[in-house]
Amino acid sequence: MATLRLFAAAREAAGTGQAQFPGATVGDVLANASETFGEGFQAVLSSCRVWVNGDQASAHTPVSAADEVAVLPPVSGGST
């Protein structure tokens, strides 16, 4: 199972910062996570970027049990 790391709004929607999910691709892992975490997580996920082991990934990117899939929502803010 790949390790799913969640940040910011994705972490809040899921109620956790890390979990493990089965899947052969990023899309499989995210589908399993969406099934577990529900509609709120799915809504946040639609605007997120996904990375595997530090490299930007797509839904078709293959994953293995040793991989880390990171979900990063858009970041806003800064100084004025």
C-alpha cells in the first residue's frame, strides 16, 4: 500500500495527515482515499496537485508500496 500524505485543506477534510491505501496508480490510491474520506475530501481533491516521491504525478502514474503520494492544495496568502 502506498503512503498518502495530506496537507492543509486536504488534511482537514480527511481528518488525518497520513494514511495508507492500495492501488497500482495514483488514480487508484486517490479513489480509495475518496471512498474512505467522503465528499468533503473529494471536493478539495479536485483543486489539488499530486506528487509521488517529490515528482509531480498524474492519475496514471504507477505507484508501489514503497511510494509516497502527496496531495497539496493550492496555497494562498503572503505578506502585503
